[in-house]
Amino acid sequence: MYLPKLEQFHKYKEADEGVFGVFETPEAILHAAEKTKEKNYEGFDCLLPYPVHGIDEAMGTPRSGLPWVTFFAGLFGCTIGILFQYLTHAVDWPMNIAGKSLNAWFAYVPIIFELTVFSAGIYTVATLAYLCGIPKASRRILHKDFTSHKFGLWIPKTAKGYNESEVVSFIKGLGGQEVTVVKPENAQ
Amino acid sequence: MSLAQAVRDKLDIPDLVTGGRTLKDITVDIAKPNEDFPTKLWWNTFLLVLSITLIDVAIIGYLFYEGLYILGINNPVGWGFFVVNFVFWIGIGHAGTLISAVLFLFRQGWRTGINRAAEAMTIFAVLVAASNLILHVGRPWLGFWLFPYPNERGPLWVNFRSPLIWDTFAVSTYLSISLVFWYLGLIPDLATLRDRATETWRKNLYNVLAFGWVGSARAWSHLEIVAMILAALSTPLVLSVHTIVSFDFAVSILPGWHTTIFPPYFVAGAIFSGFAMVVTLMVIAREVFNLQNYITMKHLDNMNKIMMTTGLIVGLAYATEFFIAWYSGNEYEGFAFWNRAFGPYGWAYFIMISCNVLSPQVFWFRKLRYNIPVMFVASIVVNIGMWFERFVIMMTLNRDFLPSSWAMYTPTLFDYAMLIGTFGIFFTLFLLWCRIMPVIAIAEVKTVMPAKEGAHH
């Protein structure tokens, strides 16, 4: 049976200290991510201007678990839709309309559907915002081209076996340019 | 040359981004209208539509002060232009969601060039539609009565069996889900603008709007899944919203309205008019902002094909309505349709038929599908026709079961001003949006680039 795993809810981690390198092409970043995974630097990340296909496999991050949130939130909205309409129409304020059953549930279907979709959508997006760490008004921008046409490999200080000079030469060895050490004091 | 590109060349599949643009060129081209000072053309258009909007706002204020009697509504025709405008604008909104959601689920790469503008069109159209819905109740400050809320009037709840309440829920759900879908897609592009900004005020503005997006692969992986989930949720939502709008009519017992064809007929009409509006806007945007490399003739060709197909569906629906009116043997139903075509509002019926059924037939010819002036005129004609379709449906009310209660509906100047005002509000919002946010999804276009240097597939 397919069950949700905690790793599927991987979070974006704030960049405080570490090293990043700039790559020119999506192929280069895919290759770099694979090598970094092999090297087992925990919590490393890639910074991309657009979703590059295959980056999840290359980085070893599991598929997002957000569809689970959608499913349960949808179920919640659906239940609320059924209960709310039944309780108001048949229990709290019974109204006899043309001798129809008090629980004439066919007429409830449109609102049940809308509440299911609303709840599923809004809760999923709220969880997405939490996992991506947004909204945050000011965030350190490592390199201004990462949102335009260049690709970044980021290895944070918190990674196991982190050694600054080793990491710098590792990224350079992968073909990274402008390899930069980020420290809290040189924050932009 | 990669294998994928060889296959595309062999099959003669046109590129979705032409002109050999690189990743950087895409960013520069699309961000340009947001970074340059607006042109004289933009200012002139903006001031024109803004003045229409301001006049409309003043008229709405006068309407609140005087009451609904200044409009042309009367006893049999109790809804008038407001509901015509409401159904018209909500229909316009649907194409945006269809482009962003349905074409997304069908993996149609060509949507990336047009989805952003279409989604923005959805948001603004739904806002305009909702404002008409609220205005038509006459006392809009009591509009919150439409929502179920704990109140001090004993166990008093809204009637969940009423199509008006269904409408409230459907439209507000549609607006919120569309808004979220649109903004999620915008966040990475706003981050691009933030990182390109040179002036401090611009940097600060986009810093707030971009929510602190940096393009982390982990965040992208979640965002892509959510985009798919929202597309999957929006697809039935689009169908449900216009189905529910059609229930406003179909759940009644009025001849000409009480028909099971209404839901699919309304949905097809919505897609039809929505695509017509997208074509109108895209033709203008691509010329004004020089986006010919991203909104290619292939994009316009595809949209014209959809417009023609939905036009045929709408035509079939008109024919089916007439056929069933005759075939059912119901004389009231028969009269309602005879009255529709040959009654006092027959002229509106024939405007509708010629605009909606005849005009899209020009798109059978490839040459005309690729002709900008032809498609521009056709798209405007279709929109006029679709407005008249809703007018014709509404005018069914003017002759009901009792000849003693028959009356004509004559719109007053205020009705026309409100109609023009809706266009003013829509285009004001759209023009402002074009200045602040990218009209094309920068990140998404990069994923469908032709397989050359700098692309991944």
C-alpha cells in the first residue's frame, strides 16, 4: 500500500552559510546534482530559473507528498458541505418546501462540490507555502541570474562532512563558476 | 541536433519559441514592458478606459442613491442588463482557466505562451461579473445575506436549495481558486523581475510581491505538483461554475429556460466567448509588446480552431433547442422559441446567429486562420454575438404564460452606461496588470524551448 512518508514533505532551508557555484546549462546542473548526491552532502539544494526535468531524481528528493494534503482536505470540505447543509435544513431550521423531504440532498450537491474543491485547493496551497518558506519579505539572494538563465548548486554548512575548502574545490571540479563562500557577515 | 528536435523537424512541428531566443533573451524580452517607461499608446488607452471606469463608478453611486428604477427593468423582465453582463463576463473568464488547467492536463506545450494573460483575464472578468451580480440585487450592502453566517435572527439560514446560493458558492470558489493558481505561477516570474530590478523602489515592490522566492529545486518540486493539483481541481470547477450559472435559468419552470441542454450549452458558449476574448487581447499584446516570438501564429491558429469548434457546438445547441421545442409538442415551449426568433426581439436573435454561428466559419480556411486582421475582427464579432446570446435568453421573460403580463424591455441610458462601464473596469485592470507583471509566464516558456543549446529537452 502506498502511504505518505515524512521525507515527501521536504522543506526549503534558509541559506545562511555555505558555498554555491554557478552552472550554465541544465545538463550541467543535473550532472552536478547527481555527483553531489553521491558525495552525500545532506540538505544541498539547486537553484533554478525554471523546473528542470529530472532534477528530483538527480538530487534524490522524493516526490512531493502534497497530493495527500489535497485528498484529506477535500474529504474534510466534502464532510463539512454535507453536514452543514443537512444540519441547517433538516435540524436547525426545518422548512417544508412543496412537501419535499427535509433532507432533499440532490439539491446539496453543487455546494458540496464547491466546498470540496475550495477546501482541497486552499489547504494544499497553504501547505505548499509552509514547505517553501513563503511568504518571506526579505531573503538573501545568492546570485541574481538564478531566476533568469543560470543554475546554482548550493551546499550549506550544515551538511555532514562539510569542509569549506573541500567543498569549494568539489564544486569547481564539477565545472561550477563563480564559486562563492557565503558567510553571515558578507550577506547582501 | 538532438533526436527530439530531429523528430519535430521531420514531422514539421513548429517551434513554440521562435527567433532562436536563449534563456536570457526570454527573460529580457518578456520583462521589457515591465521595466520600460510606458509608451504614449499605453497612456492614451489607459486614460481612456480609466475615465470610463470613473464615470461608471459615479453612475453606480447614483444608482445606490436613487434605486434600481433608473434602469429599464420592469415586471416581467426583472433582471435586465446586469444578469446579461454577469453571464457574459463569467463566460469570458472560463477560457483562462481552460487554457491554464485543461491544456495543462493534456500536456499542451503551446499554452505556455498565452496562459498567464488568459488567467489574468479570468480574474478580472470574474471580478467584473461578481460586481454585476452584487449590483443587481439592488441593495448591495446587504449582499452578505447570501452567505450562511450565525446571526441574531433565530435559527435563520440561507436556502441551500436556491440556485442563487449555488451561484454565490460557485463564483467565490472559482474566484479564489483561480486567484491562487494565477498567483502561484506568477511568484517565480516576480522573483525574476525582483532580481533584475535596478531602482530601489522597484526592487522593494517585487521583493514583497515575489514572497521571497529563490528558485530552490525543492520548492519547484512542490510547486509543480501543486500546479497539477490545481489544474485538476479547476477543470471540473470550470464546468461546474457555468453549469450552476445555467441552473439559475434551467431550474425555473419557464418555457425556453427549463431545458436539460442548458449546462453543456452554457459551458460551450463560455469557452467560445472566452477564447474570442483571449484572441482579441493576445493580438493586441503581441503587437504592442513585440512578443511575436512567444505568441506565434501557431498559437493563434490553435485558438482560432478552438473558437470554430465551440462555435459549431453552440450552433448545434441553438438548433437542438428549436428541434426539441417542436418535437416535445409543448405549445408553450414552441411559442417561446417562435417568439425568440420572430417576436419583438427577433433582431437580437439574428444578430446572435450571424455573429456566433456564421462568423467563425471563416476559420475553415487556413489562410484566414493565419490572418491577424480577420481573426481580430472575428473575435470581436463573436463577443458581440455572445453578449446578444445572453440578451436573447433574458428576453424570453418578456412574453410568459399570461399575455396580460407581457411587456417590452427598453434599456435606459444607465443600462448602456453600466454595460460600457464593465469594459472600462476590465481593461483598466488589464492594462495596469500588463505594466506590473509579465504578460507571458517566463519560467514556463523556458520549459518548452526548442531543443537547442541552453534547453533541456
